[in-house]
Amino acid sequence: MPDLYQELISLAESDMYPFHMPGHKRNCLSTPLEGAFRCDITEIDGFDNLHDEDGIILQAEERANSLYGADKTYFLVNGSTSGVLSAVSSAVHKGGTVLAARASHKSFYHAAYLRDLDIHYLPDNTEKELNIPGRYSAKDVEKCLTDDVEAVFITSPTYEGKCSDIRGIAEACHRRGIALIVDEAHGAHFGFGKEYTDAEGGFYALPNSAVSEGADLVIHSTHKTLPSMTQTALIHVQGNIVDKGLLKRFLRIYQSSSPSYVLMSSIDLCMKEMEEKGDEFVRNLLKYRNKIQEETASNQLVKVLGHDDNEDAAKVVISVKDTSMTGQQLYDILREEYALQLEMAGEKFALAIISGWDTEEGIDRLIRAINDLEKKAVKEEASSKYGKLVMPSKAMKLSKAWDSEKEVIRIDEAAGHISGEFINLYPPGTPIIAPGEVFSKEILDTIKTYLGEGLNVQGIVEDNKGNKEGIICVRQK
């Protein structure tokens, strides 16, 4: 079966002249991006159509599906965002109710807004030590399954690598005849490889994919941990609960009508790579992670969370909770002094993402930096001044509040006002407060704490001097 990339190269090397879009006409003299432009075409004869696939794109999607084992797999060129939007829209009726963890990606909230959904939240499971979202059990979900809930939305793994009981949660959902949607954007590598009993360290295997665990809709960002270009993703659907025709309708709505063949060929090449070298990828990933774990094991201050705290070998959470450093300071030091660009920073940790395509040299540099900082770190008792994630009270439906007339209120004067905008830490985009929720003193104190720590707080209005002091609120009448 020819892959999409091979066909694109064959076209580029042929005598076929392009009297069609795009405007660069595959003329490599028009850009330094020669390789990408050679393969950048539109839907011409022989190259199928992502929105009505029956040829080479369908074959590529089937190749991907053979690796994950769902009923159907679709390519996404608008990232996992388009997958989440489509999954939620197809699983929950307009104006319906969905049960979700608070720490869901902003694309979930955008879907709730667009579909005028009511969100019921699972109980807070924040792990207090580092203030990060934890795992959910089937029991946690079952306790919250009211009759009006039409679907459950779970993020697993979390940004920090924690995995919920997807099989148990899927069974709980199916007993009620409702769909389980799993945002497994950070787990596209799950399910590959096997258990390696010869692995030296705490990581012997990768978790199972949510597809094999029985979820109805699963979204994967192939670009996050696999060798695929940024913006590429997959959505898988299985079972009889979700209307597959409705899912396809929303995929057509939420994705570009001019999908990039460069991105689609990147997904296809990625799947081919995992088909042929998935075992090598997993072995490398586990080897790298166990090496990091073992060579930092004696650290007392700058520590890497182990398997008991983090099942995903790709996520390296570096804690500085017992030091005078903040997570942002750790992130900045690693970047500026060691030329190591990490993924994100929390209050008392920084997150590095590794994969089977890292290099020994890169892994060794990270280990040396962590151990070097361990020698320099100053011990400090855990502070009680960290931001506390408080569940706000709800005054209005999200969609109504977001569409309401707004006003900007100073942070110090916003208590009691209704939020008119999302305020979140990004990445990963979990809301501190969402439109329709009420600002309390505790929430405002948390926002000020995060700002003071230099974290990336989105949704705050800057004044003309660049000070972040304004809150967007629903205008009071």
C-alpha cells in the first residue's frame, strides 16, 4: 500500500504542472521551505479528500486504525482541539449536560460554549503536594452520574502524566448507556511496545491506550510525543453509543476545508514509523526515563517524580517543593543557564517531555543539570502561600456569561463579580475561573499569587503601563 508521502513525492517529481491552488505552485524558488512546498497541494485527482475520503487518505487512516484498534480513525489537521470539539458535539445534545474534570483543556470548554452545555464537575482531586490534577477512579465517576448526564469527559494522561481508571470508568458509563470521551492527547504513544522485564528501573511498560480500555471516543495528539508535525492529531471512535455520521459532520465543521497534505503525510509517516519501529521507540523511552530516575534518585531537594506518582514515562516532573525556588525559576534557570527548554512550569515544579527520539546526549545534559541544581538548592519549608485551586460558585451558564456585555474591574475590587472570561494557567489551560462563575477572595488571591510567581496567567487585562490588574466581568445592571 503506497503511503501519502510517497505519492506526493511522485507528483513533485512528475511532469504534471499545477494550474491549481496553492499559489506557490510548488515552485521551490519562492521559499526557503523547499521540502514542505514540494508536497503542499490541494485536493486534486488521485489524492482523495479528507472530508469525504475513499482513496489514499482513507487507506492512511485505516493504517493508523490498525495500530490502535478502534472501529474508525480519522486524521485531524486542526490538532486535538478539533477532535475534542467534534467529540463533545457529537456525544452530547445541544443544551445537554456533560460530566467532566475541572482540569480539562480549554477546547472542552469551547465545545461546551458552542453547544450551550451545562457542565457538571467531578470532585476536586488536586494533589496538594505540587498542586496538580490527580487520577479518577470508576467510583469517583459513578457517584456523579446523574440522570441528565449524556457523556463523561476525562483527561488521561494529565499534562503531568497521571492516568485514570479508564476501563472502570468506561464500564460505569456503558452501564448507563452514555459515552466516555477520553482526551488522551498526551498519550498517543500509549499501547505501543510491551512489558520489558529487563528494563532497569521503575518504568517497565507504557500504559494501555484508552481505545483498548473501552472508551467510545479517544483523541490523540500525534505531535506531542510521536514523530509528527505540530498540529497533527487523530480521533478514534468505537461502539454503538456515538453516532459516527454525526461525528463526521462535526469533523467537517471544525476542520479546515483546505486540509494540509503536508500535515496529513506527516501523520501517515508517523504511523508507518510506529508500525515498523514502535518497539525501538518504547525501549528508548523507557531506557531514557529509567536513566533519569536512577541517576537523580539520591536527590533530596531537586527531585524527579517516580512511577508511583506518574505512570507516563514521557513526563518528567521535576519538583522543587522543598527549596526556595519556584517552578518558574527552575524553568528559567534550565533554559538560560543550561540551554534546556522545558515544556512548562508550575508553582513548585517544571515539566520536561521526553520521547523515544531523544538523544543520549540530551538526556545526559538534563541529568547533569538536575544534579547540579541539587547541589546549589537551598532548603526551605513548604510555603502555605501557594495558590489554592478553589471551585467557584456558579451564577450563570457559561454560554450566557461569555456572550454578555462586559466590564473591566480591578483585581482588588472584583470579589462578588461574575467572570466574563476564562482565566487560566497556560499551559495546560485549566481554568482558575470560567465565565459565569463568581470571584471570591480566595480565587482572586490565587490569581495574584500566580502573577507574583511569574506564571503565565491568561485572561488578565493589562493597563497602559503593562501591569496585569484588570478582570473581565459580566457588566452589572
